[in-house]
Amino acid sequence: MKPFEYERAADTGGAVAALAGRRGAAYLAGGTNLVDHMKLGIASPELLVDVSRALDARIEELPGGGLRIGAGVRNADLAADMRVRKRYPALARALLSGASGQLRNLATTGGNLLQRTRCPYFQDPTTPCNKREPGSGCSALDGHTRQHAILGASQHCVATHPSDMAVAMLAFDAVVRVRGAGGLREIAIADLHRLPGDVPQRDTTLEHGELITDVDLPSLEIAARSTYRKVRDRASYAFALVSVAAAVELASDDTFADVRIAFGGLAHKPWRATLAEDELRGRPATEAAFRAAAHAELAAAQPLRDNAFKIAMASNALVATLRELTMPRAAR
Amino acid sequence: MSDAIATRPLGADVGRLDGPRKVTGAAIYAYEHPLTDPAYVFPLLSTAARGRVVGIDAAEAQRLPGVLAVLTHEPAPKLADTSNPELAVLQSPAIHFRGQIVGAVVAESLEIGAHAAALVCIEEQASEHDVVLRVDHPDVFKPDDDETDTAHGDAEAGLCPAATVDATYTTPHQHQGAMEPHTSVALWSDDTLRLYESTQSVHGVRETIAEVFGLRAEQVEVTAPFVGGGFGSKGEVHANTVLAVMAARAVPGRPVKLALTRRQVFTLGSHRTPTIQRVRLGADASGGLLAITHDVWAHTSRVQVYIDQIAAATRMMYAAPSIATTHRLAPLDVPFPSWMRAPSEAPGMYALECAIDELAVALRIDAIELRIHNDPPADPVSGKPWSSRNLVACLRQGAERFGWAGRDPAPRRRRDGRWLAGTGVAGSTYPVFHTPGSQARVEFRADGRYEVSIGAMDVGTGTWTSLAQVAAEALGVPLERVALQIGDTALPYSHVPGGSAGITSWGATLFGAARAFRDRHGDDPAPGDAVTAGAPDNPAEDAYAMHAFGAHFAEVRVDADTGEVRVPRMLGVFAIGRVVNPRTARSQLIGGMTFGLSMALHEEVVMDAALGAIVTTDLAGYHIAANADVGDIDAAWIDEIDPHVNAMGTKGIGELGIVGSAAAIANAVFHATGIRVRDLPITPDKLLRARVELSARA
């Protein structure tokens, strides 16, 4: 571990000013990911700017019915919030399916969005990795790829994004509010995370020094009928092999009036399944329609040596989730 | 059981005497021993899986303030005995596996050590490596071991005309995963080396370290009152301890601390070899076994032979006119394998007990009745009588408690919503080992208590409590009148408690010492009266085949959409002779069963063939069953009196719980899904893949 400086920021303005112009500086919030990386030798910031007290830790009503989640809200608190549980149940479930109780007590909303891949090669500084060391090569391509991407990967990187929370937020079109040296800006969550392309070292579209201050959940009636399904090797404390966040709204004739679907565990970013959604809108809620929707989204999948199972698993998980959400209330 | 017996110390339900110290943090583990001004060791590890170190530049690291020493093979720190390649730390530039110690930094703090380690440039010349176990590996050899191959009767003839089962099972490279990492605190002062060590055997560490460093045994003092788990990984000395002692020698008079990081434990802390096991069973139509063959392939380090007798239980589990076993090893460029949680029986019985289940399915015979039908009246190979054998009672009693009667053996018949449900059974066995040669000291103190001292260990299993109960029983006094001392080489010599032989061997020793004490000092001793003695030989040991037995039952549910397996219920019924403490015994048995669940569904060290590297180097990547994976789990035991095993009538229980439990779950998964996954762990992808293949064929 390299020696580093530590500063505690009093407010977000001070934090942003502290990082401006210092390439080697990084924000520290819950520390559940960054501190690990410092111990492993993946990250060696010269300066840590502690924003854990500067960030808003409140969840507030937005005019019009949405929720504004301060970036400092801990995962455990967000999952327990009654408004989240009632109005955005998939988000509460996604949060509770992630990590462990201890980690959720520390991890923040902003930090969760920015956590980095658990690709074992990325986490081992003695192996080549384009994300960690651009141009060094991708060890995973010919390596152990059970956890890796089947959608949107590139020859430079096949890593997956590990967040559960972000998958649910993506299904709900959350808006990420960011403060940088130039002031505030808003980013649709779909535009926050990026595909690896030939710049796999960049996980997001944030510029250096930009700080997530809040996440806005829009007012969204469909979100009340939503759920999150995480498929994993252990019953708890394991990253998703595949996960699905879905919300449905059925018309009186049992056709889909609206539907929201996002996948986790399939790509370098949380994956909004727009093709599947398009396939379903206006169609009756039948098993065949669910299958067709899964096929529409996953037809482009390009599995690696060890992860072809993810196609069937994602397809089945989506079908099962839609089945559960569209089952008549009495039958549930 | 009469009240008079129930209130005796042996068999009493006593809570852990060290419990309050543990939950309040007052129990001191190796790293925590308060010492003045310690220095810290940070190991440097190879990144090639095979090759040599051709250059080391430590100049920048050595200039870093706070760095006390950088150790490398140039010059090699002096060792007296370098015959064990695992312990010949820094004796040559040769690299035998990825993650081998090729240097170390000794520094004023752990952080400085880690920083300096990153500044040391190590140039390696890699040669071609191979880390993949396969049956047709060109270097596969027959290890030089008496029991490598055994043949009893004509197995091939028994398999003709029709071998009813011929199946190959694999178990992966696994890791012990103790909570407390391998840790040493070493201090040289004058001619004495003091070690606070996370170990399963203080005397074992003393002997090995004295040999490696050319010291007299008395020059090495080892203390380990509390250990946060070992599961075999701390049964023998590994390179980390040698390195800590070398580092301490580099800064004489100053204690040095070395705790391996979780990643380092995966390569330096040993592991269980992967196995490939072919089991063939020949049987008549009524289920009578005619022949059993069990052929095992495992790996070992290219520079050192380590072998587990994985097919050992196959030689005694069931009656058959012919039984043959073989073991072959492939020498690979992998870390050194060693003991892990029932080293031979856990993987071996997984294969055998699944094969028996396959035979039951093939013959349409109930899996319990098939086992009972083949229960041998005497040890099938040696012909010796059993000191006691109650597998049948375990199966029958377990069947009743579990609700086995009326089970429809047909697979994939039971559905509950999204879940496919099934049940499975498997047998368990573990030898009653006894390691002779231990000594114990009994002294009557002025406060009216008996101080009982023995170099025994508590690795988290409850020895502080259960051995005190044995001592009280042996002396015929209440538990409160025993002051037990364990975990230090200052105490009388004791062997490593491997093979579940701890309580059995130490207990027999305490009984011997107590008898010697009473013989000399009578029932009314004077303060200061003391005796040091061991256990007399057990004449029955050669006359009888001695084993513990058990029956595992598991209920599983498999998600029909995703292949996720859950285990809502596990029951083990065991025949373990006399139980010293039902509370700690149950804890050990359900702990073993949980490891069996973990083995069945989760645990796998994945090696990257191209890099020769372990890629699952943390507990997020190497899955061990967590609380949410364990449902209703229970362990029970039958009343078993075995007059032959030892003075107490006890059998070891540390490993029995894991043996066979993975097979019970695998058999239940087959019952639920109709899919026989023979390659552990049974992960969702394997079931899903098999399902896709099944439906493609349909």
C-alpha cells in the first residue's frame, strides 16, 4: 500500500475543489470497494478526499411524486425505506440481495453505482488486464469466464458490472445528479455506465473529479409492481450470475400496457432490455410472449468459453420473473 | 440413562468454558499476543508457475524509511535441513508454483512492508508449466506407498458379466478456508526461539522448526492457546512459519509478525487435491455386491509427493467378494497439497456413496435397503471383527426421523411451485485413529484443584471444555476441580490431533495419567503431588477394525428455471461410541455436515491453466456455505457402547460429519431433477446445461 494523504471534505463543493486538477486524487465514501483495491494494489491514490460526511444522506420527496436519494444514503437505509419498499420494491430487493449486512451498512448509494468489476483478473495486479493497465491485454478472454459478459463486450474487456442496485435503478430510469468543477449536471442512468469498447479502463461517463450528489427516482406508477430476481451460486453473499429487474403494467385485456426490464451480470454495464420491452408492449402476457421477449434481447449474446449457460439462465429468469409479476393477484 | 451417570462430567452438556473469553475478545490469538515493538513481514510471491528467479533489485525498497531487511535467496538464509522442498524457503532461485515465496520485506509496519514489497523488482524466467489434472497426463505415476493399490479377490471377474455401475466422479481443488489466516509471531532471544503460532499442533511446530533450523527441540517454544480454525491446513508447518522465523533471525531481539493475507493463504496455506474417481460396482439382481473397484487420480507438487488414501473407505464400507482400489498422482506445477477436512474419506466417500445410489436406481432397490443388504459382518479385506459397527442402526433410525418410508424413488416427480424437490441418503464412516506417545501431567494444587497439563490443542472445536470433562471423569472429581492447561510446548508432549484423534488420544492419555496419579498418591493427595504419564497400549487396537459410522439424509429443492439448489433439511445420525459433550459434539457434527453441503454445492478453487494461477483467491470468489445456505440441520447419535476403542469408549467425530454428506445432497439432486451431476460442485450452470441437453434430446 502506497502512502497517501487524507482530507475530510465538509461539503460537496469543497470535495470537488479538492479533487480538481489532481489526477491522483479519489473520493472515499463507504470505502467498501476502494479500500480493498488499495490493499490489493489495484488503486493507489495519492489523496483520499473523504466525502462520507459531505454527502447528503437523506431520502426526500420530489415534487411530482419521485424520490431524491442522497448519494450518502447507505444501502441498508435505502433498502429499509418504506417509500422505496412500497413504490419501488425491485430496488429494495436488489439492495438486499447484494453484499452482506455489514457491507450494506457502510456502502453508499453513490459508491454502489461506481463499484468496479469483480473480474478476478482485474483484481489480481500480477495478471494482464486492459481495465487496470490499458494495453496490457485481457487475461479473461482465454481464462475463467464463468462470471463474464455475454452482451456488449469487446476484445479488450469482457468484465461485468457487479451492482444489483444499479440494475433496478436502470429499469426505473433514474437520473444521476453530478457535481463537477463546472457545476451541476444530470445524467440519465442509462448514460452513466458504458460499454468497454476500446477504452475499458473507463467504467462510466463521469469526468475526473465529478461527484455523484443524488439519484432521482422519477414518479413511476409501474414501479410499484416490480421485483428483482438474482440468480447466484449461494443463497446469499454472492454476485449475480444473472439478475433481472422487471416492472409490469397490464391493460384490462391482460396485454402489456407497459413493461420495464433490466439485466445484471450480462454486460459491462447494467443492461436495459429495450428489445424485450418492445417485443412485449401490446402483447398478451403469455409464456410464449415472455420467451419471445427473452429471445429478442439475447439473440445478440456472444458467450465465452465458460458462460454460455447465461443465455438460458437469463432467458429462464426473465420468463419466471414476468410469470410471477403477471400472475393474477389471487394466484400469487 | 440414570441420573447418576448423567451428572458425571463425561457426557455432560457443558457450555464452552472459554466462551465468555471468546465473545468478549479476551481470548488471545497468535497475532494478538502483546509484544513490545514488533516488526512486520510481508512476503514477495512468484508470478511464474514454474521457472527461476533471475534477478532481484531491492535497492529502492531498502532505501525506504522503516524497512529493516529484505530477504531473498541471494544470499540464502541458512537452514540446517532443506530436504522438504516446501520448507526450503529462499534456498534456491527455483520456482515451483505461482504464489511461492521468493522474498520478503521486514519493516516497522505492515503498510511500509507492503509498500516496500511493491518496490522490489523481481525478474523471473518462466518455463512451461502444467496445472491441469487429467487421467492421461504423461507423467502420471504410481506413488510409492504400501496401500496405493489394493486387490482383494478377483475384481474384474466380479464385474463380469455385467458391471451394473461404471461412473466417473470428480471433485475440484478445494481450500480449507479457516477464518484465522496462517499466522506466526516469532522472537529470537539468546538461543531460544519463541513462536506464537496459529497451528493445530504446538509440538509438531517445535519438531519441524527445530529440524529445519538445526536447533534442539527445547530451543523452540510454541504457544497457541486459541486457533481460529485449521481444517488440516495448520496440521503441518508450511513455508510461512519458516519465513517468519528467518525474518525474526534478521532482527534479533525483536518480535516479528507474519499473518498471510487471504490471497496468500490460498497458495501458501495448502489445499485439497482435485480428484478424478472411477467407481465400478458389480451386483447380482437382488443387490448383493460382487465387486467394487475404485480408481483415483489426484495431483501433487512436481517436487514433492503427497498422497491421500482417497479410496480407503471403499475397502471396508460394504461386503463384496472382491474389492480393488488404485491411486495415481499427476505431478503438476501447483501449490503443495496437504490435509483438508477428512482428507481421504470426504472425496472418496462422495464417489462411492453416489455410485451406490446409482446402483439402487439401476436395480430399483431402496437406497437404504441396498446398503443394509451389503453391510459386512467383519472387515471385508482384513477379516477382523468390528469393534462396533452400527451403520445399519444409523440408517434405520435416520430413516425414521427423516420420514424416509414410502419415498417414491422415481426422479423428477415432485414439484412445489417453481421448485423440484427430492431426497437423498448416503453412508458415512471414519476410522478411529489413535496417535500414541502423548503425555499428561496431573498435579494436585493447594487450592484443591487438579492442574492437568497436556500439549493438546483447541482449534475451535471445544477442547478447552471437553478435555476438562475427560480429566474430571478420569480423576473422579467434579469439573470445577480441574484446571486444564493446553496449547503450549511447555506442557507435556502431544501429537498433532489429525484424523479426528484429538479427544480420543488425549483423553486416553489423561485416563492413563489419572490412573498413575491415583496409584501413586491415592484419593487424598497432598498439595504438590504430581505425576506425568501416558496411556498404556490398547491391546484391542490390532485385534479389531475400528470405525465410526453414520447416515446422512438431505432434502433439496432445485429451481426449475435457474438450476439453483437449496437444502432446506439435513439430518445426520451417527454411531460414535460415547459422547464426551453433546453440545460441542453436535456443533462439530453439524459443522462437518455444513462443510459437506459446501463441498456439494459451492467450493471450488479455479486455476487458470494459461497463467498457472488461482483465480478464486478470496472468499467472494471461493464460496463456502453461508448461513442462508443452511436450513433445518440436525445431528443425532445412537446409543453405542464400544468397549474396545479406548478407556472412554469414544470415537473421533471431527471429520465424520463431512464424510458422505456431499453424496446425500448429490443423490437428492438426482432425485429432484433426474440429472446426475458427477462433477462437484453442483452449480446452477451444470444443472441448466444438462437440462438444456435433456430437452434438446426430448
